[in-house]
Amino acid sequence: SLTPFANFNRIYSYLLYDHGMITELLSSDKDLKNYSTGLELSWSPKITQKSLFNIVNSRFYSFHSGVSLSYSYNYQEYIDSRSYNRLALSAQHRFYFNPMALDIKVSGGKIFGESFDYMYFSPNYRVSSISNMFGFNLYSPSEMRFKEYLQTFTQINFGGVLMDNIPWFKNFRPNEFLNLKALFTANYDPYFEAGVGIDHIFGFLGVEVIKRICKENPYQMPEWGFKIRCTL
């Protein structure tokens, strides 16, 4: 499918913090306006093994296979005006090895030109391209913006290979998993996170232990984390 799109965003005012201290409150004459328009080309394969797909996926979260490529032209108004072009690519696929499955996702993006704030490429914003259900949990730098990046997500789902040996627990169809997340940028060392946990506990609960793996830690990011998620 080929999908055209157009967006308009306006930040009326916000507080700018520097090490916890307020340094600026934008007034109405400094509102940030962002116009963008572009095209997205996407493709998804057909499901050939529907019976296996339904049985195995009843243990896992949704992970649809597909490839998408998007281009957008962006125009920003903030004191003066700037424009830039953005190109982004995303591809993901689930490989089945009954009863297990391997999930792989690769996404990347690049900005051509100058922008006031590369908010789409920062993990500190909810609208970020790298802030999603497969995003980072321990990565929280305060000053990093990326004109270009490459993010990878790999997870092996064991599909009950271990937990099904517990008779009373088998009925809840749990899924044990192990994942590795990585972020590559032009100006910083690669960042890695590893996670291990169990999904689909009692059909809706998941737990995960997360470990940060990187050489440097300039922003005092935690080394370990624990995540609980609930699917309704």
C-alpha cells in the first residue's frame, strides 16, 4: 500500500529544564509549529500456515510481519524558519519453530537538513520513533538528539518449553522469552539492553528483568530494571 499523509503540530509553551532547574518558559511568540507531508510505502506478507499461526500466537503478543518505508518533508516555524527531509525504514518478522518463535525488528531513520529539535529521534519523547513497546527501559540521557539512528530488537519466545513442565501452570499457556535491544548512532557508542522474563501469566500478566549493557554511562543510567506489564 502507498499512503500519503500530512501532519501539523504546535507546541504552545513548555518549560525547559537544565539539571532540574527551569531556564525558560516559552511565550506565545515563540510557539513551535511543525508542518509535515509525505508518503509511506508498506508491504505485509500473506499468512500461509494459519493453523500454526493461531495456535502458537495464542501465547504471544501481536507481532505482524511487514516492511515500511516513509519519506516526509517538514517545515518548522520558531523565531525563524527551517525545513528538513526525513527518511525512515522499518522491517519486522516472526519466524516460527514450533512451539518457539523468533521476533526480529529493525528500524532506522535519518534527517537531511537542520531542525530545531530532533524530537522524533529522542527516547525522551512519547512521539519518538524509538519510544515504543519494544523501546528502551533503562536508557534515559537528557541531552541526546539523533539526526540518524539504527535500532534493532531481537526476541526468542520459548512458548512454554520450560514452564509447561509445571502441571498446574501449563493451563495458563505462559511464554518464556529472552531479548536484546540495541541502538546505533553516528556520534555515540552503541547501547544495548538485555531482558529475560515470562509473558501470558494467567493469560494477561508479564514480568521482565532488564540489564543495561554498554561501555560508558555518562548519565548515570541504572544497570538493572524490573518491568511488570498487564494486557487487557
